[in-house]
Amino acid sequence: MIIRSKAPLRIGLAGGGTDLPIYSDQFTGFVLNTTIDMYVHCSIIPKDSGCIEFYSQDLQEGNQYPLQTQIDFDGHLDLYKAIYNRLVKDFEIPVKPFKLMSFSEAPAGSGLGGSSTLVVAILKAFDEWLELGLGVYDIARLAYQIERVDLGFAGGQQDQYAATFGGFNFMEFSKGLNVVVNPLGVKNWIINEFEASSFVCFSGISRESAHIIDAQKKSISNKSQNVLSELHKLKENAFKMKNCLVRGDVAEVADLVKAAWDSKKRTSVSISNPHIDNIIKKADEYGIKSCKVSGAGGGGFIFFMVDPILKASAMRKLASCNIDVRNVSYTNKGCQAWVVE
């Protein structure tokens, strides 16, 4: 028997940063995001005897551990250990041998919520295998606790919920880690037009988001009016973009993406850099209407919006500059799991 799962990566469209608890506890955050046809995959193979084995195909790193209730962190595969440790602690899952493997369709530091999506995919596989009865909110909350609390990784709350729910979602984050996910039910023709009007590229930089997030948290803690003002604008932008999206005004969504990127850059000097600026400058020359770096910023994937008639030409011209350009499709399905007998 093999238990498999997959969870979709996401693109944050508006409101990113307002899902940080230090902001949402005071002001309430709102985020608009969508999941794409790029996934994190997980496989669990139960064994009759032996040990616990983790293997990351992305890191090309694996290790074996004796059967035990808690596995110590040592800087290697700690995300896998943290998931196992939490499940044993909270659900008293049986300590038995298995092999767990994973891989992502996006590189590390992509800005697409990869680490959170990995946690969601693994939790979904365990839920399928051990029949834990976890709902979508349960998986997302548990993933947040494992990554942000147990391991202390910096970040907001949107990634776990995007990977779990899937689709176009408008999310509300309030005090006490309360989250409400509002699936937008965007009409198919609007999704098709949005898809025809957008694509991504990998900047070539795998960024480390922690220092950017830490700087933003410090600014919020110090009540920096400049940073708070831009975060408030990002939140307002999320409402506007949501309304434009559901009524099919994709051109206005593109304008709001540009406004969101301008505000995002003003929240930290590390959001952009000369390399990203150069890619965006070329994109502007090739007729691309708007763009933004996905995630915290500093590298990873860049999201573009363009007139569909100009899309093929713009992608071709960017690719000729040795830029890793990729088309993207949107999926309305969140994490999934299945069993292969």
C-alpha cells in the first residue's frame, strides 16, 4: 500500500503582509490569493518492520530514525520531524515504521508558499493513512502551528489555508489566529480570461523570506506609520481586487496588481533588488501591464499580467533574455490524498 497526496502552490494577489499575526491581531488582515497548477507531492509507504525514514527529493537528503515518539531537531529534515512529533503528541498515532518521501514542482524559495504547502501535503497523507478525520480548517491550523510555533519559522497565515482549500479565496485574519476563508466561486469565463492574461517567471533567486518578514514585524511593532500606511493600503487593495475579479474586470485587476506591488515595495527595502527591477523594466518595455513578486519578496517567482493578445510575444521576448518564463493555470482544488493498493 502507498498513500499519496498533493497540495497546490499559491500566488498571493493582494493583501500579503496583513496576514502576519502582529498586524492582524491589531487591525484585521485581508488577503486575496489563488492556487496554481504546481504542486508539492508526498508519498507514505508503510513498512512491516524497521525504522522511520524521511526523504526529500528536492534536497536530495534522507535519514532513518529508530521507532520513537519524538525525533530531535538537528537542522536536517526538521519539517518532517515536527509534523511527526506533533501528530504523535496530539493524536497519539501509532509508532510504526514507514517511509515518507516528498518533492515540489517549484524550487525552494519560490515565493509560492512551498514550505507551508509541504506541511499541508504531508498532513493530508497522514490523515488519509491513519483516518484522523481532519477537515480543511483543521489541517490548515495544524500546519500553521507546526511551521510557525513548533519550528518558529517566520511567516503569515495565508499559505496553509490556500494549499488546503484551493481556488480563488478571500481570507480574513483577526485576533487570536481566527481565520475565515471565503471561496469566491469565480465564474469559469473569468478564470479563463485571468489565465489568458497572466504568466509567471522564476527570477533565478531563491530568496530567504525570514529577514524580510522580521523587518516588517519590527516596523509594525514600532508602529512605523509609513509601513502601517502601506499595509492598510494593501488590505484596501485586496477588497477592490476581489470585487473586480468576481465581476470579471480583469483589466482593473491588473491595475490593482501594479498598485499592490508599489505599496509592497514600500514596506521593506529588501522586497525588490536590482535584478528584479531589471526583469520588471524589460517586462514594461515588452508591453506587460503589471507585475509583482510573489510571497514576501526579494526573489522567487514574479507574477505578470498582460493583454492576452500581447502575451505570447511578451513571454517570448523575456525568454530570449534567459529568463525562466512559465505559463500558469489555476486550480480550484485544494490538497488531495489517495491510496494505491
